[in-house]
Amino acid sequence: MSLLTPPNFPDKRKGRAVVLGAGPTGLSTAWRLALHGWKVTVLEKEKELGGHGGTRHLHGYNVDDGPHKLYPQVEIAKEMIQHFVGDDLLTTSKKSMIYLNGKYIPFPFGIVDLFRGLGLLGGIRSGLSYTLGKVQKLRKGKTKTYTDYVISLYGRYPHELVFRQVAKKIWGNPDWLDVKLAETRIISPSLVDLLKSLFTGGIKNKPKLSADQFYYPRHGLRQLWEAMWSETVRHGGILHRSAQPTVVKRNGAKYTVDYLGKNGRKQSIVADVVVSTIPLRTLFSMTQPAPPINLEESIEGLNATSLLMLYVVVNAPRLLTANWIFYPESKYHFGRISEQKGFSEEMIPKDRTVLMVEIPFARREIQVMDRKRLLAETVAQLREVGVLKPKHTILDQFTAFDEAIYPKYDLAWKEKLDRILAYTDKQSGLYLNGRHGLFCYNNMDHSMEMGVMLADHIASGAKITDWKKAREHFYEYRIVD
């Protein structure tokens, strides 16, 4: 049986649900609930679907928030993607690179690439650092921080050279980040694994640590989300775009959700279930009754990094040979660049390309910098690293800003989240889900699975204890780049 066919639960439950947010999790939840026979309404504050994983139309171009790709890791998500996109689903061989010490090397890297990038002396220092890191791990025991994890895997020299700088760009000081963040984000070989590859034929680049291919819809991620929503509509789903929720009020066994529609007029929906995939602070700012005062510290204490996207339109068919390139060194404002054409050639005119430059807002100096200066220096740095050459003319440039896009797992994040979930689990009919709702670092296919799992739980009529157990799986996801 196809995974797209919902299970027929013995005690199947039906009702009315409101889903806050039309990102991958919200749309997947709504679609699956509609298949179960639920009356579903989705409230999305933007015009476009997909949240941070959507496609936007800016300055006449269809662009994503960076190199969004669909990895076929989760089986249900794989079936959904193939079902909704069909013949327009492109399969691309992945190629990524890292820029280090003035050189571009493949990523993930093999032993030859490592020594080419670091040089002989750097390679030797890495080997010595690796040995010292293992000794330090034996002395310290269990790793607790991002820094501990990286040093135990690579040693201090590679940590200072690459990983500390990356962490500071995206999340902040790695000494104050939980080990869970490193375990989730760093899927790379240790130096021993690299040395082993030298003698087992894996010299080039390909330890099986990341996907070799990725999916992408021919006409952008918008194509996937719109197709998913069209099928949801055929099963009775209702979507309100440009709708801003203002109140989520519990009345006995029901919830009343107030929102402002396109015309600014207040409207209300009464539902049995509310699924929130929006940021926790946003949700709790409008819940009635309000959460206890002693919960406010936990809500405010879960932080995520914002992202400034700079789009640069250039008079060239293509600029990059890789799908995306990482820039870990702190002297560069951006952490990663990509091209929209690296995912689908058909989204941008043939005689030009759109470079997507990601500038994380974790560092204080980036946050306070004058925006014009920041963008001017970023363009200058793109020329410095050879992405923009003298022959290239910038035809246009524009930006988009995304609030709270990268969850920051500090040393107390789990305790804060557990307190929040202990509270919401007692609010029968209120569910948190997705990257924002559950403060869970994941990929888009993970988000789709999360939506399906929650919808099946709701429709099954199972107890909250079953959902608590199911969602533990979400925090074992590993991010693949």
C-alpha cells in the first residue's frame, strides 16, 4: 500500500482543525488531515506558500531563500514529492564546495582534498591536533558543548580554523552551544575516517555522509506546495493567504481563532484542534488564557538566528560550477552562496543568473552594521573570492529578510523546551509542530514527515502520550548539506 493512503484507524476521529502557517509542516499536516476527512483551515500571513522553504517573486525573478533542496531521505516525503510534482521533478547530482585559505575544495572532502586545502604543514597540524583532541576527550569524558564535540572529532586546530568561525556566523559562541547542535549539523568524517579512505579507494570526496543527489521542482518549490494545496482543496481544505492570526482562545473543549484577512477585517474560526507551526513567541503572544508567568522566561529564552538574503542579478548564464559553496572564515559576511539556476535552469532567463548570498545575523557586528555598507562590502567580498569577475556586470540586486530561521541550541534549550511542551501537552487540542513550533532543526522532507505523523496521530484519537513518544524521533534528524 502507498504511504500516501492514510491508515484506517479503528477509533478514527473527525473534526475541524486550524493550522497556523503554510510552510512544509503546516501544509503536510493540513493535507493529511483533509485526507482523513477533517475540515481544515490554514492561516498563512504571507501570499506565498512554503514559509522559509518557499519560492518568492522579487524584482521580476522567482527565487528561493538560498539553496533549498529536497533530499529523498524520508520515504513518506519522497512519495509526496514525486506524487505532487510528477514529471516536473528534476533529479540533480549534488556538488558542493568549501572556500578555505584562498582555495576551493570539494565538500565533503577526502584526504587529498584536505591536504590540498590546508597544505602539508596544515595537514600535519591537523593530525597532531586530532591526537590531542582524543586525549582531551578521554580526560573530559562526555561531550557537552559544540566545541567539545568538534575537538573530539577533529582536534582544536580544525575547530579554530573552520568550525568555530562557522558557529559564530550562524548561531554564536560555540562554547555556549549544546552538543546536540553539533550532532545535528556536522555530518562529516573524522580524520581517522579520512585516512582510512586513502587505503580503501575513497580518496576523491565521497564518504557516504551526505546525499549524492537531490530533488527540485522544475518551476521552483512553489510548484510543490501549490500542488499539495490543490489536492487539499479537493478534499475540502480552506486556505487564507495574507491572514494574520491575532487570538487563539480556548473555550472548554473548543478553540476560537481570530485573524485579520486581506481586507483587514477581523474574522473568527471555531475548531476542535489548533496546530501551530509558527514561532513560539508569536503563538504565545496571542493565546488566551496567557501562559503562566513562570513560562515566559523559557519562551523568550529559545532563540533563533535571522538571515539576510542578498540576490545579485549578473549578466552571465552561470557563475558557479557547484550547487552551493560554503565560506566559513569570519572575514566574510556571508556563510554560503548558490545560484537559482543551480536547481532549475528554467527559472531565470538564459542570458543572466541570480546569485543567492546568505548573510546570517548571529554576529553583533553584522546586526548593527549600516545596511548599505553591509551590502557594498558583501559585493566587494564576492569579487575578492573570484565569484564576481571584472567582466561581470550587476544588473540588479535586492534583499529579503527572514526572522528566526536557524534554531540556536544553547546549553539550556532542552530544559526550556521541555517546560513549554509540558504546558502545551496539557492544553487538549493544541499541538506544536515543525521547525518553529517544536524548535526542531530539520530539513524540508523531515518537516513533511512531521506533518503527516501529527495528522495521523490526531485522526487516530490516540492519547497525548503517544504523540510525546512519536515526536522524540524528530530530534534525531540529521541535517544533510
